[in-house]
Amino acid sequence: MYEVYKEGSPVLMLPDEAPLLPGFSVERLVNAGLVKRAVLVSCRRTGHTLFQLPSSDALSVVTVSKATCSECGISIEDEKVEEAYVPTQLSASLLEDGSWLVTCMHAVLRELGLPESEIAIAPATGDGDAHMIANVCGESFLFVLRDGDLTPSFARRAIDLSLETKSTHLVVVATGKIQQEGRVRLLDYARRRARGGQDMAVLMLQDAGAAMTEILHTFERVSQRVIAAQLCELDASIGFNVSRMIITRSQLLQKAPLKLAAFSS
């Protein structure tokens, strides 16, 4: 989204376009000051926005002037004109520094039960990338976030940041397409760490909100391994697997409310 907006292509929702998400409302975005109505004039050849005007009256002023397109040379009145909702300056700033993606991932981590004290958010870089670190059972998860494609260069930056922060695990979240070369770089990095004796989880996710289940499973796997390692000496002394008992009890307690809710319904 950030990349498209930065390149000058229209990031918009047509007034008659149906909501794409349950509970989504353009009016709510307007009331929050995130989008506004506008008239867009775009080049028919390149698709780039030429003018963003506040009303059709302003468009009349431009067409009367006999202005021509700077990209293809034809008259402005012959270019593509559409009424749309466009980002305000507030939403543009959120897109630019990736704040919305950081907020979304922070909400996911808090919903998974991580306390605020175990989450550290790095300052915005201003290029649409962001990162944060979460501590789970003494192991650090580096989250590298990008409002755009998971490109090879972004994968390289994520790997460098992982080495710099000495994080135990790496979670890469991109809102766009996961490019094959970027995926291969991250998988190769995970294999190198594994060959070095490090049990490192490397996740590649395309949606921070929808990734909750996958992140939860990774957190559970890591916490179970840590518990087992800490209790292994106790297992040997009392003659049975204490860590397995604790983990099983925890899983049963998690499932109990679900069964009760199903019975009540």
C-alpha cells in the first residue's frame, strides 16, 4: 500500500464499491480523518494520478484552461476522471512510517498474552519498514514489518537486523507478495542457523492480523521446549516427565472454556 501511494498511483475506494472486510465502513474512515472525497484525474496510458481535486467545480476550471497531460500529451478533459476517497495527510503519514502495521502487530502480541514490558518497538525508519522485539520465555522474537512486497533486499535487511540484534527467532511480515528469491534467502538463513546448532523459527507472513494462529503455535512450541529443558533434571530425579504433565494440564485448561461454551450453546 505504501509503495503504491509513494509512486503516485491512486490508493482509493470508489464510493459505490462494496466493503471488502466485515464491519468495514468508508464513513468510519472519513469520520476518523483517514480518507476524504476527491476527484482524481489520471493518465489513461500510465494510470498515474495527474490531479487530485476537491470537487467537480475545480475540475471544470482545469478543463477550461485547455491543459494537457504531462505524460501522454492529450487534453486533460479526455483523460480518466473518477470520484474517489483518497488518503488524508494523517493516513499518508501512517502509511509512510508503517505505524499502522506496528499497531496491528502490537495488538496481536498483546492479545496472545504478552505483557507490555516484554515488547519493544524500534523508532520508525520513514521508509515503510519497521521492527519490534518480543520476549517469550527468555527467547527473543524479532518482528520485521513491511508495508509492501517481501523482496530480496527486504529479506537481506531482515537477516542483517536479526544478526545485529542477536535475536533467537525471526518473524517477517509483509502486506504484499512474498517474492520467491526473498523466501529462498530467509529459508537459507534458517538452514544456516540450524546447521550451527540453533533451533531458530523463521516465519514469513502476509497479514499481521490473520497470522495470530501461526504465531501462537510458534510461541507454544518455544515455551514447551524451554519448560522441558528447565525441568529435565527434575524429570530424572522423580521418575516421570514433569514438563509433559505441566504442558498437558495447560492445554486442557485452554480447551475447557471452549467445550463449556459449545455445551452452553
